[in-house]
Amino acid sequence: MPHAQRHRGAHPEDARLFAAAVLPRLRAAAAEVSYLCSRHYPLEPVLNFVGGHHQLEARQRLALRRTACSPQQQAERAARLLPPERAADGPLQIDGFNLIISLEVALSGGLLLRGRDGALRDLAGLSGSYRPVQETEAALQLLGRGLQALAVPAVRLLLDAPVANSGRLRARVLEHAAAWPCPVEVLLLPDVDRALVAAPRVVSSDSAVLDACTSWLNLGAWLLAQYLPAVPIIDLAADPA
């Protein structure tokens, strides 16, 4: 029987949980998490404390977790961020599920969040299995279009092998990559995050990766700004006032 999920769109509660009237409270919470993390308090207790203080629901707390970073982390990530025009300087190493799922979410009207580091993140979860959706083909086409516009010379796209259907996604990427303007290698690895630690020219919004790589490009945000500027993005780093 086919899987019920056909899109990676908005959660039924997102319109309420992230309504305009709620955003000042979420932004205040995000600022408080950032401040407490800057004082070296562990993230999980901070999220529990701030989330409880603001009476945040589970999905709102997940948004804080996905976007949280201290001022020190923000500054260090900014120092390693390469501008889009540097994409032509060498091969990119793309965190495959991380980027593709965010593009699918954007194309299907799902929730996207911008954190203090400028990276875009979604609230979709793999739960050990990946299922292509109707927007998967468009997401891969969008990626290829961006690679051509930025004159990227080569790509290594990394997928987590333990995730079910990662091989199917690899096959789809390679089909599209035949028309992309640069050589593309798609690897199934046991731990993509580990492979990207200390790596240069990384494309990811994973916080652990951004804290450990030697340089990164905010490709997801650039693609949306260039080709999908109407997609709404909730900026949790904005002034909470």
C-alpha cells in the first residue's frame, strides 16, 4: 500500500503555533536561550527552563532546539561562512538529506525557520526512513539550477546509509545529476555528520556540522532567495520587541 505522505508540507498545528501573534514570544524565548547558552549553561536544561517559562508546546520547543546557538557560536560560524561567489572556487560537500528535505519543505509550503547564524532549518524528521514526495523532483531540479548559476566545479553529495530508502534517493540524484553542469559523486555513508567534521566547503544547516567544519556555504538560503523569494521564513533571530 502506498505511503500516505505525498508532501512535506506544514504540520496541522503550525498556523496556530507560529502565528504572527505568537512570534514575539518565540523570539523572546530564542533570545533567552542564546543568552543562557552564552553563559555556558547546557542546552537541554536551558530549553526546558525557557520553554516552560514561556509555556511553549513541543513543536515550538523543537523550533528553538533546531535554531539555537550562542553568540560565540554565531560569531564562529559567521567567520567560516563563504559568500555565494566562492562556490566556484572548489568542490562542495553537501549534506544530502539536510538540504533536499529543506527544499522539499519549502516547495510544499512547510515551515522554515531562520536562526541567528542565518541558516534555514525545517522541522521535518526522518525517523530512520526517507520517503520521496511530490516535490522531490522539483527540489533536485532547483539544486541543479543553483549549481549551474554558481558555476560549482564538482559536488560530493553525502547520504546517511542507515536511513531507509537512501539508496533510492541516491539513484534519483544521479539521474538528475546527469544534466547538472559538474561532476557529481553521491556517497552512502554510515555517518554523514562525522564525514563533514573538519571538512571544507560544506553545505549543511546541521548545528553540529557548522560548529566543526572548516568552511561552509549557506546554499539553502541562497537558493530560496534566488528562486523562491515568496516562500515565508520565520526569523527567530529578529528583535522580539
